[in-house]
Amino acid sequence: MRQSQLDLLRLHASPGIGRSVLFKLQRHFGCFSVAASASASAWRQAGVAPRLRHTLLDPGAREFAACRKKMADLDIRLISFWDTDYPALLRTIYDPPALFYLRGRMPQAEGFAVVGSRQATAAGLSFAREVAQGLARRNICVISGMARGVDSAAHSGALAAGGTTVAVLGCGVDRVYPPESAQLYQQILAGGGILSEHPPGTPPVAGHFPGRNRIISGPARGVLIVEAARGSGSLITAEFALEQGRELFAMPGPVSHPNSHGPHQLLKEGAQL
């Protein structure tokens, strides 16, 4: 890992230093190594609260050393917004992650996102697999969130067709969530990638998942919603897709079924059938 990446990792692992702070530091200093060695007053000039400078982990700090070791042991890569292999479409969204952690690889093929209910019907699961298989056969990478239900069915469909798939997590990439997806996790790693904007070791906190959804739609040309009840996280992904200018698709279902509410509302509002 290059020194600039090590300093970026140290910054990101420090309490209170997140996406917006990293963008401010890079914009002002032009280099994370310079930012990491700058004074608190210099950080103030960059528009960053000086108190955050005092939270910066020492290069020999135990937490930083543990993070570095985990990344080396599991072959986790750090890809920043300023790297050439950062996904081009993700770079164009309103609030792109300053960096993400990657296990496996980020396929170069165009991406399409398939998401939906965790409590999906048999018909919904079957449809998600079928669509993912069709996409994979056309060399399109299937992107989803590895959640129970539709997400897992989409990943499985892409893998069954010999294609590539990427899972975006709301926890560290070293964690399997949900736990019963351990086998699917390994299958995705074999031919695709597992990514997250959260450092290794981060638990699956509920507050991480809405932000995770913008990264599911961000690198995708289009997004398909397969079953979503009122308040479903999949509808947040749909909102991000529209905000990002992605094509939005929805699968209709039985009028009386709760999982049909979200897709039917999206279709009324202009999503493609």
C-alpha cells in the first residue's frame, strides 16, 4: 500500500473523520500525507474543525495496526475517489464515497442493480433470479446488497449463469451479513466483489444501510425494484436511482399483496415496466 493510501486509511480510521472531511482535506492539501502531518490550525484553514486533528490516530496506534493487518490478511483493497480504478459512473453521483474497501474485484462490465424485499414471495425470488441470469449472459454485472430475499436471489442468478456480481454491504467487507449468506459471500468473491465504504470490522448498524443504497445504484446503468412494501429500503435505492439519473424499472404484482405497493407506486410515477 502506497504511503498516501496508508495516510488516507489512518485518516478514515480516526474518530469523526468521514467523507466530507476527507474531501475538504484533499481539496485543500492536495495530498493525504500532507494533510496527516499538517497542524490543527492548517486544518481550520481547510474548513475542518481543529478538534478532529487531535483525533488522528498515531501511525503506531493499535487500532490502525489491526486495520492494516486485517486488510493484508484478507487482501482488502482501498480504492479512493482519486484513483483511476474508481468506478466512473459512481464518481458522477451527488455524494460519491471518498473511498471504499474492496474484496475480490470490481468488474469492468457495465452494471445493473436488482434489489427488493427481504420477505419476498416465491414469484419475486424466481423473477429476480431470472432477470439476473439474463443480465449475466449479456456480460452485465449484477449489483445488489446481499440482503435476504431478492438481493440474494439476484446474486445467485448471476452466479448460476456464470456471470459477475458485486455486493455492497452496510458493514465492513470482512463481515458476512446476514450470517446465513456465508456460502453466497464466498461464491461472490470467486468471480466478483464485495465492497463497503466502512472500514473492516464495522458492524452492520441500521444507520449504514440507507447510505449504502446510493452505492448500489451509483455504478449501475439501471435499477430494478422487485417487490417492496411501504417503507422498504429498496424504495430508498429507487430514490437514489432517480436522483442519479439512472433508468428505473419495477416489477408489478398482485394488487392486494403488500410487496406490490412500492413497485406499483413507482410505475405510477414513471418507472418502466
